[in-house]
Amino acid sequence: MKIKTLLSAVAILGIVATGCVSNKKYAELQSQYGSTREELINCNADSRNLQAQLDAARQSNAELKKGMQELKNTLDKSMEANSQGSMNISKLVDEINASNKYIKQLVDAKSKSDSLNIALTNKLTRSLDTDELRDVDVKVLKGVVYISLADNMLFQTGSYEVSQRAMETLSKIAKILKDFKDYDVLVEGNTDNVPISRTNIRNNWDLSALRASSVVQVLQNDFGISPNRLSAAGRGEFNPIADNTSELGKQRNRRTEIIITPKLDDFLDLIDKAPETGEQAD
């Protein structure tokens, strides 16, 4: 509207310039032109101001869009991480359940083994008379049954031949071993620290190993213990249970131990079945 007025004023001025008008009329037209011109200047200023505001609004809108996109990206990553975390937690729960089941199997196997050890020990002690119990010590240590036989009951001094006195005791032990067929039997010879000198025995290593071998062969040949359950070992003077400085200590160290252990097949099978744990998430 203002622009139309301005154009009209310009047209009138053009007419005035080419024709004759009164001074009064000319003055009015000039005043109207000046007012219209000022309005045009103001209009241009307003237009520039509006353009600046529009540009600022556009920039602000662009920044808002960028911020919204960044927020969306962050939210997407958070949701993805949360989903991955839920999967990891679920996997961890499954692994814990599998481990608990495995632990229970191990505990059950150990409990069964402990019960059998107690039963075996009770049978052994009940089968031996009072005199035999003075020379035979039966105990359970860390899930293993140890039968310790005194040297003076089993052998003559410096000999590795089993005495007749020991045969009855070994027969009682063998009878119990037959009842517990799932157990392996290790016979272990031990000596004191006094050196030995025999034509066919070089040292205490030889003596302890020969004595263990003699007991193993008696259990196999005289009492029918399966040889695939038997092992013989000699430890010489290097596994003492008492001080060798006294005669009583040396007497205690001169011993043969029958070590009865559960077969390890069941435990090895359990170890093979141990649950695998997955890699931890970053």
C-alpha cells in the first residue's frame, strides 16, 4: 500500500514538473513525497530486519535439527547397549546356573567318596584285633585312606621278605579291598635314615622299594587283588613322620603304607564336563 502511494506521488511530481500547478498545491505534493519517501526508507529497514530475523531463525532451526539428530544417535546407541547388556546378563545367568549344577555334582561326588572312605575305615578297624591295632594305624587324610603298617610287624631287620606274622593282617586288609573294587591301591615303603649295606640292596631307596613290591605281590598272588589296581613305590628315608634322632622316631619312620584312593575316572569325567565360561563383554 505504501509503495503504491509512493508511486502515485512520483507520478504527480512528474506531472507537476511538466505542467503548471499552484504553489500551494506544489508544496502539498512535495510534503506528501517526503513523507512517502521516509515511509519507504523505514519499510526497507523493516524488510532488512525481518530478513535478518528469518536468517537467524533458519540457523536456529538448523542447529535444533542437528541437536535432535545427535540426541537420536545417542538414544539409539543407548538402546543398543541396553539390549546387548540384557543379552550379556541373560548369558551370565545361564553360566552361573551351569556352574552351580557342576559344583553340585562335584560336591555329591566328594560326599559319596567321603562316605565310602568312612565305611572302608570302619570295616578295617573292626576287622583287626587289639594286638594288630598296635602295629597298624588307619586314618583318612584329605579324602584318602592310609593304612600304616609297622616295619617290625612286616619284615625282619634289613629284609624285604614279608613275615608269616604279617600274612594274617594282610589277608584281612585284602578282604576289605575286595569289597571296595572302585579303589586303587598304592603300597609305599619308608625307612629311617640309618644306611643299609647288603649285597643285593644298595641303599634305603632299594630297601623301601623292595618292601613295597613284596607287599604288592603278596596282595596279588596270595589274596587275589587285581594287579591293575596295585602300585608299588619306595620313598627311602625322605618321607619321615618323626624325628630320626631318637630310637622311637626311627621306629615310627620304618613303615609301609597302603594308600587307598578312589578311582579318578569319575572325577576326570566331571572335570571334562566343566561348563565353559564365555568371554566378558567390553
